[in-house]
Amino acid sequence: MLGPADLSVADNRVRTKIEQFADDLADLLDEGANVFPNGIREPGAPPTTSDWAVDQKVWLSKFGSSDEVAGWVSETTGIYLAESGQLLLAYAALLRSRRVFVSVDLVTRAIIERVGHVNWILDARIDAEARAARAGLEFAACLFMYRESLSDLDADRDIRNKLKAEAKAHQANLKKWFSVYQPPHDKCDEKSPQTGDVTRWTVNGESFPSLTTATHFALESAGIKPETSKGTYGGLSGFSHPNVAFSRERRDIGPDAKITFRQEPEEMEKCARMALLRFAVSVKNWVNYYQAEQDRVITKLDEIGYRLEILCGTTPSE
């Protein structure tokens, strides 16, 4: 980390250079974060030529007058991007605090997970029905995992009953509109009852993405292969659980047994680049899907990306 231990170095010129680099990175993260949602007007009624409008016609044709499917798509993708923007702001605050250490890995991982799910749902390679199935499965899985946590916590019964009713109604729509496969609860016993774990269901052949699969959806546009995406997620996850082998990358133990944690500028730049650029790609997918101010938003994101490349090309090498 860029904390008191680092500030004790004799070369104040190097210290100032690294601090300035951290602040410049933080400024770019702030700018990127503020593009969504503050910099984009609500899609409202997107143009009739937008992919969203084309998909909605298909959904209305296949699922009747219900606009629930459009709600699944807009809520999940919009909220995940808004959360990712907040996480970018948190990353910037960490850089300015000079106490970053492994926290930035966790923040970056949270962003990658979210934009991966956005890209999975807004994937331009799939049709309207597949998008509806993915968004419906995403929403069902979210309800299931939330309800599981509340049950484990023995939360208020009225709240849990309302969520149960919402989840049952949602699952009923999935089964009415799509082909839903519920595998056996016991993976080793085909005759066991069907599982209620929605994350194991398939809807029209669509499976809920694992965290590593979501990471690939976040990284694939950069030419990253699935195996590398898996390794990247493993690396970002290395500091979220106790693991002394991972921690060796970020710690030094001196002769006096004093433990010092560090964040190299190159590592700082790598995480910031991944978080900001993957977020930018996902926002571009969103504005292209809804035709929401694409020219202005994409121009702004490209300009931020260009400045990031210039900045990272001059990364201080302490």
C-alpha cells in the first residue's frame, strides 16, 4: 500500500511521482463512473429501431401483453452498471487514501462479476427469446440466493413470505413461457425430487453463469480466452479468502519481523485498467442496446480510455 511505510523512503521525488500517478488514476475512475447513470438519461421509450424495441415486439408476441421481460432486462443490467459505477468511485477513494493493498482486487472483482452478467444478458449474438430466458433466470437466481440468506438469518417472516410469493410467481412465468429443466436435488440420485436451487436450472437451454463464466463475458471482447479468464478471476479472488501463498505477492517481512504490505504501481494500473475499461465496454453495450445517447457516451468513454492509455504508458517504476 502507499501508506506510512512507503512515505518513509528517502527519495521524496519518487514518492510524489507515485502519489500523483494514483491521483491521476483516481480522477479517470471518477470520470468513467459518472458516465453511468448520471451521464445518461433514462432510456424511457427507446427508438423503434433499437435492439430493445425490436426485442420487445418479440416478447409481446410470444408472452402476451406482459412487459415483465423488459423489466427483467432493464432492471438487472441497469442496476449492475450503476453498482459498478459506485465501485469505481470506491476504487478512486482507495487510491486517494494511499491505503489500497488488496482492497482494489476485491473491488475490481466485484465490477468484473457485474459487467460480466450485463454482457451475458445483452449479448448481441443471441436472439430476443434467449435474452428473455437469460434475464428471467438471472432474476430468479437473485431471488433464490437472497431468500436463502434471509432464511439462514431467520429474518422477519412477513418479509420472507412476500419474497416467496414474488419468487413463486416469477418461476411460474418462467415455466409458462420457457422450457425449464430442474435437475434432481441429489446429483447422484436421478429419482430424487427436483431441485429448488434456481442457479442449477436451465431455461430454454440457458444456464446461470458461474463466476468464472461471467468473468469471461466481461473479458472476452479484449481477446481473453476462457482459461485465462478463469485464471484472472482466481487471481482477483486470491485475497478475498485466507491464503498465505497469495499474500506473498503483496507482503514483505523484515529482519525485525515487521510485516509490510505493498501495492506496486504496475499492479495498481493493471486493476484500474481492467475495472475501468471492462466497465466502459459494458456501458457501450447498454447504450447501443437502448440507443441511449451512443455518440456522446461512447465518445466520452473512448476519450477516457485514451487518456488512461497515455497515463499507464508512463507508469512510475519504483
